[in-house]
Amino acid sequence: MSGVGAPEDFPAAFAQAWMARDAVALAGLFAEDADFVNVVGIWWETREAIEAAHRRGLETFFSRSRLAVGRVKVRRLGADSAVVHARVRLTGQLRPDGAEGGARTTVLVFVLERKPDGWQAVAAQNTDVHAGAETWLAGPEGMAPRDYR
């Protein structure tokens, strides 16, 4: 498995693997013992688990999805580590009934480490963006975005 040439290139490499529906290439961007927390809090703790989860999604409910990277911000933490935030737009996710769902915007956070063959992720987390909301509120009908301002 190999990394990318620079931290700012990581989100595009992730999106490229996603768009190719290549779970092996996507997982190959991650360290063997990497952690990935998805948008609903499922926590995968190895490259193998990251690959299996993304393979399932890319073959089913994300099989026609499109991922577009927007703003990318890099914070170097020395010569060999960095945190990368990327705003990402996801379209084409399939609903359980097979129809296409609406667009989603997320922020992906990657913690990267430089290895001899390039930069790779040791951790990632995905968070949905809900415009006009500042938190989630649990209620009798489930979770809903909420603004207290």
C-alpha cells in the first residue's frame, strides 16, 4: 500500500478511489492499524475493516454516488504528521427503496503520517453538515438537527 505525495492531496486521492469504487485503493490510503469513524459513529479499527465496510457501501447504497471535494485545510504537526479537513459533497446515495437520495455535505478529518512511500491516514472521521443547526437533539421520533440561537 502506498500513500500520497502531500497532505493536501489526500482528500482527492480518497475521492478518486471512491469514484472508482475501489475499496482496496481507498483502504490502501490508511495505515494497517488505522481508525475510521463514519458519519453515524461506527468505528473501524484496521485497514482490513475499513476496506470491508467501504466495499459493502460502494457495492450497494453508494454504488452510484459521486463525491466532490471542496475546501481543504491542512495543519502540519511537524515534518511527519498533519491534520487535514475536507468539505465533501456526496450525491447519488441510494435509499433503501432504490431511489436516489438527496445531496449531503460532510467534513472529513484525516490524521496523516509521513511514511517512506508517502502520506497515509492513521485516523479519519466523517461528520454530516446540517446548515442552520448547532447540535443534535434526541426526541421520541429520533435524532434531529437543532439550533438554540
